[in-house]
Amino acid sequence: MKKKRADKKGIKTKPNLNVESPPPVSRSVSPPLSAPARFDVSPTSSLVAVIMGSQSDWETMRHTDETLTQFGVPHECKVISAHRSPSLAAEFGSTAEARGLEVVIAAAGGAAHLAGVMAAHTTLPVLGVPMKSDALNGMDSLLATVQMPGGIPVGTLAIGKPGAVNAALFAIAILANSRPELREKLHQFRNDQEAKIRATKL
Ligand code: RP5
């Protein structure tokens, strides 16, 4: 229970609430942080979008680009940051399906929220690639990407280059469900891989 204030003689007193309020401060209402500009929703020939939080991620994500190119999968690569360009991220995610994309691959490092933000805005399959960060070797990126709340899935791949390559192969496997020619290329890829292992002499 709260005790009432008491003066030095022990007589209980009420707090003085008659304090003059300070003069009103003039306020102006600021415009929104970033005015939403509509993303170009015109259809794309790309089946896969490869997006990354920074240009510094390209050194890793070029392996996704190269793998998709190797399989002849039409794709587009863009820098979109969940934190530095939040409106663009929301626009890209929410228009991805209407543009004709079928898979989104999203790479980010550190507080890596890009894949999660994409998944929040689209029901297309979203594959997350955690970048190997300087500070924590990619553990931060991995946990930020993989620990999604139930209901908003992100398929998270390995940290760095293996994840970048596998994100492309996973996207191709998804597309191959309705494209026999891609299924055939995937089988050939696996066979070539095995042949190399069998032929390895130490
Ligand atoms: C993330 O922050 C990016 O995905 C990148 O991995 C990391 C560092 O970005 P930069 O400071 O190199 O632009 O958003």
C-alpha cells in the first residue's frame, strides 16, 4: 500500500499538484519517412528474383546468378534492403507474384530480415541465404533468417557460398515440378557430380 507523504513533524500532507505547465511547444507534422512509390508491376520474364541487402553481398550471390544462368533459368538480380529501403522491399514482395515471378531468393547479413520481410508480403516460396558477416561469421545472419514465426515460412539455406549455390538449385527443383526439361537438367547435374567423385584419384 502507498504511504502518504509526511512532513518533519510527522503530519501527513498531499503532494502539491498546482505546478504551472510549461508553455506549449509548436509542433509541425513531418511527412512519412519514405513516400511509397509504386513498384513497376509490369510482367517480367524472370521466374526467379535474386535480391540482396547490399551490393557487398554480390560477391557471394553471384554464385546464385551463375547457377541459374547455367540451368538457363530466367532471373533478375537486385539490391533491396529491408532496413535501408523498407518501402521498396514491401513493394517488391507484394507485387512479385503479379509480375510472374515463381520463387524469391533473398540474401542478407547481420540483422538479416530481408527474406522474412519478403515472406511477409508474398505467398511465393522464399529462400533465404544468410551472408557470412564480419562480426559473427554469419551466425547472426543465419538465426535472423531461419527463426521465422510459425505461419510465415522462409526456406533457409547454408551460410555463404554453399547457401547461394543451393538456393539456386532449390529454386530450380521447385520450378522443375512443372518443367520436365529442368528436371532432366537437374538429373544430369547430379550424375555429373557423382561421375566427378567416382573419377577422383588421390
Ligand atoms: C545487410 O547488411 C546486407 O545484406 C549486408 O550483408 C550487410 C552489410 O551491408 P553493407 O554495410 O556492406 O552495405 O543489410
